[in-house]
Amino acid sequence: MEEIARELESTEPSGAMLDLLLGADPSSLTPDQQITAFIMARKIKAVADHVQLCILHGFEDTTEMAMALRESEQSVVRQKDRSEVLDRLPRLCEQLRRGEIDLRRLETVDERVVHLTDPAKVTQVEDELVDAAPGLTRTQLARRATKLVAEADPLGYDQRRQKAREERRVEFSPLPDGMAELRLRLAAIDARQCYDTLTADARALIKDGRTTDQKRADAFLDRFLGYGIDRKVQVHVTLSMETLMGLTEDPGLLDGYGPIAADSARELAMLGPWRGILTDEHERATAMTTHKYRPDTRCRELIKVRDGGTCSAPGCTTPIQEIDHTIPWPRGKTDPAQLKGYCAHHHHKKHANYTATLDEDGTLHWNIPQGRHYTTQPHQY
């Protein structure tokens, strides 16, 4: 039987690939082969999702399909509606068929372009995304698609934002074991401020056995029941000078969320202090320097803004929690040019058996124990 090797990760899904997977014993594979097998399985799933979309797209009797699947007809109708993506985003759908992206990434883009009434604008967004999509996480793809839609149709984007605001609500869902889930749908700025307020409250609590998530939940109850602490929360929004002056309607970037409408960004900018960020020709934030081991407050703030507020590790979308020297101090200077923001988990990995190196242009290279190599590009505004 053909061996599972890395070369298969770059090939299109096929029946032979499926046969190879079905004939393999996962427990007998090396860790490197298990990674390859997992990627192969995702490719097979992607092509199966593409086949389902194609079938539903041309299938009319949703009642019969629902009976065969033992699903509600309403669910099948929703899936059939989603199959319209084959017409809206044909090249991204082809990437799904080749296993280069998964269904969640495709649906993430489609959710953002579906309300564009001009097909040319949908094509414009797809043109900008089709080459980059296979290398982006779902969160990164969502943010970039949101920004492109806002740029392609700024007036329509703002109208949809106003309409979406009418959908704000609180939902209660019972869970097992005496628990329940409370979900809030709010404007992005309001939701971010609520989350950051609870995070600040959680950090102010004494150290005990509770996790940060548990402390945030407890802080929510304290505030909701009237026992909270009044606390100032800092929210970063980045926008161009032209947008700030009202000369363009390019979206701003809300830290921890992504693109927001120009009007919302300007409104938020009016409520707090401003700080200028100089960008180079590649639209990347440039540096402020300091020679201390620990970066000062302004330096840490710049790094978080420069890195888009999220961990620099490949595929990670966790907010930045820790700042680290790429070259160990004191050989590596404490300045933003060689500091990167990470979540606590990937910061620990970097000091264990993972290595990270930084190019002059800000490209970060990760080498992992299995001998694999990954890169992340500097955040662009």
C-alpha cells in the first residue's frame, strides 16, 4: 500500500486518497503522518461538502430529501439556499472542491457578500480573496472579507449595519447539569466594551482556583446584580486620517473584532484620546523603540495594534496576552521591531520545543518538532 507522505497534502482529493486513508491504522502512524492524514481527511470532507452543494443546488423536492435524511424540511431548505454560493463565488467553490479551503471558510465569505446586490461587487471581493483564502484562518478570512465588502459598498454596508442593530437581543438556552446559556447579540463596539470590562474585573479579582473564564462569568453576575466596580476600559479602534476627516468611508478596525463602519469608528474616536501610527508602503505599522527588558505601556500598545490584536502564531485567533522577544534579551533589543504578541499557550510553546524567527519585513517563521515550517505575515490595515 502507498505510504502516507507529506506530498499528499498538496494533491487534490480523490478516490485513491480516500482508499489510502481507510486502509491506514491511525494508531500505527508517526505523528508527522498523522498530521498528513488529518489534512487528507479534511480534503476528502471538503470535496464531499462540494458534492452536497452541487446536488442540493439542482434538487427541487426538498420534502423528499428531508425524509431521506431524517431532517426537518426547513433545515434542508436552508442548506439548499446556501448552495447558491456555487453561483456567487465560483472560484472559491472550486477551491472547496480541490480541498484548499473548507466549507466553513466558504460560508464565512458568502455570509458577507450575500447581501451585495451588484454581482460585479461580489466578483470584486472574490478577486481579492481567492489567492489568499487557502492561507488564512477563518477569523482572518472573515475580517478581510468584511473589510472588502465595506470598501466595495460603503453606503450599503452602513445601511446593513443599521438594520443589523435592530436584531440585538438576549437569548436563554437551557443546558444539562443545572446550567444555562445566556447569549447577547449587540453592536460590535458595545459587545467589545462589555467583554473588556468583564476581563478587567476578572484580572482585579484575587488569585484563586478559578480560571479567567470563570472569573469573567462571576464578574458579569457581580455587575448585573449591582455589585460591580466602575472601571475605565480602553478600546482600540484604528482608522485612516482620511476616514477620520470624512474624506473616505473606508472601515475602521476594532481591536479583537475586525472592520467596523466608518461612522462607528469616527464616533468611537471622538470619545477617547488619539494616537498616531506611521505605516510603511506595505501598510504595516512601524516601530517605537525602548531599551528596557519589559516594553513600556506605549510599546506594548503599539505591538498589540501592529499585530491586529491577535496572537502571531500560525492559525491562532486568541487575543494577545503576552509580549515576547524573538531574539532573547539582552542580545535582542526591547523594541517593537523584534517583539511579537502571543497568547499564553503559544508563548509557552515558543520557549519549549518550538522556534520562531523574524525577517526584516516582519514575516514570522515557526519551526515545529516534526520538522514542519509555517509563516505568518505582518498584519495589514
